[in-house]
Amino acid sequence: MSTRLVCMKKKVEIVVIVLVVIAVAIVGFLLVDVLLRKYSAKVSKSNLEEQYSENDTVVITPQPLTEEEMKKIEEGEKKREADRQASKEEWEQMRFDKVSVSIKEGSVTKNGATLMITNNNELSCGHGDNFRIQRKILGLWIPVIPIVMSWSIGEGGIILSKTSVTPIRDWTQIYGALQNGKYRLGEEIYINGEKQYIYAEFSI
């Protein structure tokens, strides 16, 4: 009996040691990843400063709207008015699983990507001005550690019913340039005052 207890104790100790080694490996990997991304961010900023001196001025001239763009704006206003007139029952039928987030093909780089957020609900929903990125390590989704303490991209908005938006997400100021690996980006979606992150996977 004592021999069996000793064997079981040794097995438990081995399992604990293996788990500790895995945990240490993941923490070490994340720390190295953060240092690499911080270095990449500094290099990118340095290169940008070399390209533009203090006296350089960039002037952006707004282009007049086309007839097609004006038509889309008018249609959007009509849908917003329909949302305002919608009943409580119609709003209660809104569901998060009718909103999808995907990565536009060919848009992924180490610095960012273009999303495709589609709202298949009958009424409008919202998307937030923040997002999160996770990396798949040993089969687990681990949050990518930001290189800054707080941030806000300030690009939230309304997604009209049966339409899509394609926001560009540049994560270099938040996470730095990502290393090769498998990731997923979580976008904030708002319905009836409730928030949920909907994810889209991508690889670098």
C-alpha cells in the first residue's frame, strides 16, 4: 500500500513539474514576444521620423461626393429613421450570432488588417472603438500583451441592417508588429446596450 502511495506521489510531482515548465515556457515566450514587438515599434517610428522632417506638411484635400455615395447616405438616413420607429419586440429579436467578423483576403500584414463586419439583423447594431488580439499557443488562445497601458482607436460606429463595414485595424501603436503565428482579433459589437466580442482568425 505504501509503495502505491509513493508511486502516486511521484506521478503527481512529475505532472506538477511538467505544468510548471509549460507555464514558465509560455510566460517566457510572451515576454520575448513583447520585447520584439516593442523594438519593432521603435524602429518603425524612427523610420517614419527620418522620412518626414518637422517642416514637412501633408495637405489632404477632400473630394466631392459622387452620386452613388450621396445615394448611400440617403439610404442610410432612411434606415436610421426606420430603426427609431422600430418596436420593442423588433429590438428584442436582435442577436449577436447574426453579426459576423472576418478578415479581408490579402489584407493581413504584421502591422494590421482590414475587417469585414456584416450585420444580418433587421435593425442596426454598433461596433466599438477598441479591439483585442489573442495568439494560439499550445492549442490555447493567449491574449497578446499590449506595449501600451491604455488606448482608444476612436473608430466605432453604426452598422446598418443587411450591410457591411470594412474598418482598417492598425495595431502597431497597441501591440507593435506581430510575429509569425496564428491569431484572432476580437471586435466589440453592441446590441441593445450589451457588448460582445466577435472573433476573426488570421495567420502571419
